Amino acid sequence: MAEIVELPRRVVPQPKPAIHKGGDCSACVLGGVLGIPTVREVYETFFGGKPKALSRHEMVAAVEDAEWKLELLDRVISDIPHWPALPNTQIWGQPGWGQNLAWYAYVRMAIDAGYYGIASISYAKQGPPAESDHVVLICGVRIREEPTRIAKAFKLTHEILVSCSAAQPGRSQRKRSNGKADRCSRWIAKQPQALRCAACVQPSPQPPR
């Protein structure tokens, strides 16, 4: 058994060479979720053409502009949900590893409603104490039922689909529903290290007026 909800949009791939010296992951995520085809167009739309990496507060400001000024988003949820968890810096909100099933339930509810998650992770996989330094897009959830050695018993594996602008070495391509290779996304069963959500956003069903 597998319950899957997969939203269609993906991040814009990282340009090579990078436009911003620190990488363009923030702009890649904005472009993907908003339907802006290139990173340069993202910089022109939001930052007067100046490349920059975004803090959480700058990312929230950008998606709120996309909602209220550009009408590219239908709704934005930028409030940080809190459940009892281990202490953390909360720069990008509560880290996913401290939330367990409560965090997955929140993400699944958002994906079911058509919201994408904008989040930051530790790209180098330095573990939960690490600061997050790379922005990704959460665009799907699935639950897989797997048998165990005990008769009539099974375990559930909860996974999220993460779209990443920088394809990591050694990662195999996955297939999208249309059969094409999708280098920018992969299913993750273990919550990404130091993942913190910045906002949940829902693209507008109508073109901007």
C-alpha cells in the first residue's frame, strides 16, 4: 500500500555558473513555486536585478509580495507552528527531526490542501545541531506500508518529496508521473537534517490581473 500526494511544480535548476556567489537556491525555489522560468527573472521581479541569498524573514517578505502585489500566490502561511520539542535556534522554525509524526501530519495536511512548503536544510548533512544553509521546496508526501517478520504486522514509512536546485552526487534520478526523469526531486524517509519551514504557499489558480 502507498498513499501518495504529489504536487506538480519543481524548483528551477541551479544556473552554472551561479549568478550569486553563494548559490541561487532561494531564487530557484521562488521561481519554481511561482512559475517564473529563470533565476535572473526572479531577481528582476523581487530584488531589482540584484542577486542575493535570502534569510527566512526576506523569504517570507518575498512570498507575501507574490501574494498581495503580484497575485502569483493564492495564500501564504508563514506563522511557525510549535509543538513540544527539543530546544533549537528556530531560525527557520522548529526543525523537522524534533517533531516526528506531528511534523509529518502538518506537512501532509498542507500538501493535501495544495500548499507547497519552503524550507531550509543543512546541505552538508551535518546533523540536527547544524545551521540550515540551503533552501528547498517540499512538493509531496507519501506513506508506504511495509511487512515485518511478525505475521499480520506492518510498519508505516512516512516520506516527503523534496525538490532541490542542486542535484547531489550519487543520487539516482526518479521518474515523475509523466515518465520523464526528475533530477531535482527525491523522496526522503528520514527528515532532512536541520530542516526548518519558512512558509507554506499555495499558487494562484488564476493568472495575475
